[in-house]
Amino acid sequence: MGQAGGGASQAQEPTGLNKLQHIRRRCTCLLPLAGWLMTCAVHAQSAPTQSDFGGAGLLQTPTARMADEGEVAFTASRTSPYTRYNFTLQPLPWLESAFRYLNIANVPYGIVPNSNSQSYKDKSIDVKVRLWPETHYLPAFSVGIRDLGGTGLFSSEYVVGNKRFGSMDASLGLAWGYMGNRGDIANPLDVLSDKFKIRPGGFSGTGGNFNTSHYFRGRPAFFGGISYQTAWQPLILKLEYEGNNYKHEPFKNNQPQRTPINVGAVYRLNRGVDLSLALERGRVAMFGFTLHTNLAESPGPTKLLDPPPPVRTQTPPTQTPQQVDWSAVSTELRSNAGIEVSKITRRGREVLVTGEQQRYFYPAKALGRTARVLDNQLGADIDWYTVVATREGMPIVATSVHRQRFDDLLDYNIDLSTFRRSVEQDTPLPQREEVLYRATPKKFDGGFSLGFSESLGGPDAFVLYQVSADYDANYHFTPNLWWSGGFSANLLNNYDKFKYDAPSNLPRVRTYVREYLTSSRITMPTFQLTTSRQLGTDLYGLAYAGMLESMYGGVGGEVLYRPMGERWAIGADVNWVKQRGFDQDFSFRQYHVATGQVTGYFNLGYKDVTLALSAGRYLAGDWGTTIDVSREFRNGVRMGAYATFTNVSAAQFGEGSFDKGIYISIPFDLMLPSSHVRSANIMWQPLLRDGGARLNKRYTLYDLTSDRDSDLFQDNLQQITE
């Protein structure tokens, strides 16, 4: 799940909409995630089995089946001479997507001299759409494309239906391209146009193009089979008839086939691990395994390391707000409710706590703990508790809970749906208030972490990696003005093997990654001064200067208009940056550029799908558009994909043709026995190139104002009692 062919893996911010973040943030994402996938697999038992190519299927062929939304699966399989590594996502109930690395053992990479020790690697993205589910009379029916925009070596299109008969699940489909190389029948689409009779040949050396002139062209072949659930629950048997005759393999690497019938078995070792064994082509063994789980349904582990929620006193307090020891209350709010308090005020019969959340990912959990802390201190003259959430000194949202209604919920006198009607979320507005307590601002915070970055599938080595020891720190001069920086010490690194310099017809704005990772053992990835402001009721601003990321320093600013309660926002950023020296110190190279984008964010109102559209100038001086589509589940997990198209031609861009990627964001809260405000973020980019490259900003206003989207609060309101 990294970038291949000369790029370092990068993480994204929690929203998933700003994908190109600093590469050394990945360690904290991958370590808990690896263990979690091995131990947690909610509802995974009913997930359909995966094919050799990834995605719900039999062996070499797909089925019309879909996993439950939120399912993810990693599959590795070996059928000589092919080894496939697949990652499959199910963001919507009718949409399956997958990306794949495929290794051809008997074909050299062949891009650069001395690369014969590396076998050829192919990268591809697949999509399958279910047109309708199975009914009593009709089979489930899906249409899909393999290698949607890749080299075309293994590209295929298909339609397939599935019908269940007791313990048997039968599939029947028609495939074009690689899966249909046998060419059983004339193309039924010939009636639409003679163009469908012939499938253009050839291999796209750069990859990344949408080969629409190939889709559903040429003679197709039938495929299908049966999956049989045995009486022994862990064992599933498979019988498959495939449409490929292996006489037209890429690179003329044709394979003998004794029979088009494949037989195999899947043993479900536990709720999250499948082991596969098959005999394919009548002569070749296939071995594989699948790790799968459902991210959307995971409740997360019990929070054994969290402080217990406050216990309400049996005797109601009688003291007035002026008699409360607010300094002690502030300390308890920080330790138990996770709020770094900046001030506590009173407005009539309402007490307001203003501060920034430092512990809890789910705002409702923090609100409930805040209400119980206040409940133990305040007399009957207070009816409302309000938390004014801030980020970097900017007020974001005010959330109010009615005291008696909350007590009724804790005492089981009302249900959650009734209580929900008494909770309010509003734009924080300046009003006349009595200040009960004002905290001394915390100036400095910092900490050590272990960093990891890697690159997959290049000609010099299949895995290039770096392990580093990192220290990050922040110093706040005021709540709205702060310095942030970090140092990184290289511990392990094999990028000295990286000889392939990724020739580019564009300015080398990203493909100097080897130089940046190997020139110095001690680096300074960031060193920047940032200021933030609320410019209006719904308008926010950010300005920054310094060493903004590993490769660029300069100055820039951003504004964002994000109305409270609306499902849209619009923002713009503009930056002047100069390429940093390879040592990542205070030196600069000659290249400089003005870059920035205007971005619109639109929640489509369907299953919390967000569309982000950006237009502007990128680091290489190219102009274009980025399209980002993501889906957030109720528990905060986000799955998404993006693509950037600029005025750079595919030939100028080089291998990959345009920038694209797939990403997942998973709250640490779902993986760890303690609450955590951040998320583990993983992004897969097929290639790191120079076209469509964006500045890796440390902060973005859309992320800083994420609490203005009330869906996460409302969807997890039950946590207010935890």
C-alpha cells in the first residue's frame, strides 16, 4: 500500500481530502493497523471469497457478489509465473474497487540497465458495479472493468450474474479482453457499431490512460462456475470454467493450458483469514491467502486505558458558579473530558467551556464527560452546558446539552432519540458573558515518534524503505500564532539502491525523492510559522511561512467559507515556494513556483459521500483539476479516491499518464485500547511523478474546521453516556 516506481509513501489528513502529507507520518498508521486487521474482523464470516485478482470471485474470474459496505480485503496469490497482491475496498453496497501489484517472474523489468534482477511489475485499478441485487426470481447482476486505466496488459471487461441454490452459488458471465481471450462468440455489441468487432492490440508503456477504445471490443468468451459451502463451515469448494486460453499472454509469455476448468478450495481459518488452494489450467497449483475485515461495523476495543467517566455525586451541589474552584475543574476537564480549556464563562443559566479537544475522536463522548464534570460542581441555577470547540484558536462549533434532559438519559428515563431533540449545535457568536475562569495558555508541546516510508514495485528493488526517529514540536506565541517544526534521524534506509531517476519532461518537483532521503542522516522536514483567524461568522483564514514540507519552503495563505449546518464549503489557497536543498536544512535550490487551487467541497447527501473539486496551478507549473470522491462511515472511517488532470500530455507526464490514488482513513479509536483524536491514514499511489503535484501543507482549513460537519457527532451520539 505504497507508491511504486520512485515515490515514497505518504499519509493524508483525517478527512481524507488532503492526500499528500508528510511521508514520515506513516509508522503510527501502519503498526496498529497491521495488528488490528489480524485480530478484528467484524461480520467478516459472511464476506464473499476473493478471486486470484482480488474482488469477490471464484479463482481467475469474478462473480456478481458484493461484500457488505465497509469491507476491506488484502489478497496475495501465486500461480506461476504470476504473483498478485490485491487490495479491495467496498465503499458502497453496489461498488467494489481494487488495486493490484502483479509480478511476472519470468519477464525482466527492462526499463533501465542492470534491472534484470528485478522481474516485471504491473499495476492496475479495477472497478465493479452491481446493477441490481439478487431477488427471488432474478440473479444478482454486475458489470466490471479490470485494469481501468493501466498498461492494458491484463485489461478485461465483463458482465456476470449470480444465483444461489441452497449451499451452491452459481455464476455465469461474458468477458472481453484478457479474461475472454478464447473468443467463444461474435461480439453481441456488433449490432451497435462495427467498431466492437475488433479489439485494438498493443501495450501502453506509460499506463494510466483510460483505454476506452478497447472497452467491450473484440470477441468475448463465457466464464462461470460454482461455489459450494460444505457442511463443515470453514470449507468452501470452487469449480470454475474460465474464458482465457493463455495463448495471448503479455510479452508473448504464453502458458500451456490442459483444460479451462479450475478447481479449488478456501479454508476460512478464522473470521478474518482465508487460505486458498487450487489447480488451475489443469497443471499449475495456486496458493493464496486473504485478510479481510469490515471497517464500517467495527466498534473498536474496550477503552481499558481511558479514565473512567465521572461519577455523579449523590447530593446535588448548592454552590453558585462564582464559588466553584474553576482551576480544579479545568484540570479535571483536561484529564477526563480531553479538553484543553482556554476559558469558562456564564451566560444566564448556561455555562460555556471553550477549548480544544485533545483526546476523544468522537465529540459526543467528550460532551458527555464535560456535562458530568460540571454536574458535580453546579447548583440548580444552571440549566445548560455548552462546549465551544476551537482549533488553533479559532472557534468552530458550540454544542449545548440540556442538563435535566442529560440526567434523564443517564437515569434511563428517556431514550436517545428523545434526548437528541434537546441537543443544539450552533455557530459560536460573541455575546456578553461573565468570565468565570481564563486559563494560562499552554505554550509548548512536542514528542518523539518512529517514522516509516516505503516505495514498491520499482526497477531497482521491489521494496525501498526508510525508518527514521522523528521529533515534532509546537510553540504557541498566542492561541492564533505558533511555530511548528521537526527533526528526523535516518535509522535504516536502502534508497542507495535507487538508481532509476524517473526521467521527466517536467520540472523535477517530486521525483528527486532519492536525493531527499539519502543526502543527510539528520533532516529538518518542517520549520514554519503559522497564524489562524476567524475572519467572519463562517469565514476562516490561515497564513504560513517557512520550511513548509520536506521539499519546499516559502510563504502562503488560505481562506475557507464553511457555513454552519450546510453540506458544502469553498476555499482557496495561494503559495510561493522554492525547492529546498537535498539536505533538508535552510538551503534552497534554484527552482521556484507560484502554486494554489480553488476547492469546492460538496456532501452529496447520499451515504455521506463527499466530492471535492479543485482547480488551479500545481508545483510543476501545470494547470488543471483534481477530483476527489470519498465516503465516510458512521464510525469515522473514510474510503476515497482521487485523480488529477492537467494540461500536461501523457507523454510529458511519463509512466502513469496522470496522478491518481486510493486512500483509507481509520480512527485510532477503532484500533487502540485508549481514545485518540487522530486517524491512521493510508494512501496508495501507483507512481510518484511530477505532473499534478500539490504542496504538502501541514495544516488545511477544511481539516481544522471538520467539527462543523455534525454528522460524526450525530451518528455517534450514543457515546455521550460513555
